[in-house]
Amino acid sequence: MPRRGTKLSPDAAQRNSEAIARWKAENIENLSIGLRKGKRDAYKRLAAARGTSVSAMIQTYMDEECRKSGIEI
């Protein structure tokens, strides 16, 4: 992956994009939740105030709860 701000040639940018997509397909699962209107923005503000993302906050919380419950991740 190139350094931030590095300009790639169009061909290199395409290959990079494809490599990222392949990695995500092999390594990432998505989980979707429904929220009442207004909560999403409140959660985003909370995460930003803590210098993190909503996704990272949820993962940290769920990982800890799994550990407490003896559920292997």
C-alpha cells in the first residue's frame, strides 16, 4: 500500500484497489444493525470525541464481553 499522499499511476491505482477489495473479501465480515433515527449521529459524535470510530468502539466492547463470558474469538 502506498504512503498517504503518494500519487499512483492509473494502472497502479487500479491494481491497488483490486488488492484491497480482495483482502476485504477474504478478511472482513459486515454486521448491520438498525437504530432509531438520531442515534447514529450521536454515536458518531461520541466516537469522534473519543478519537475512534463507532466500529472500533463496538468491536472493543463486544470483544471484552466475549472474554468475560468465556467465548473464544
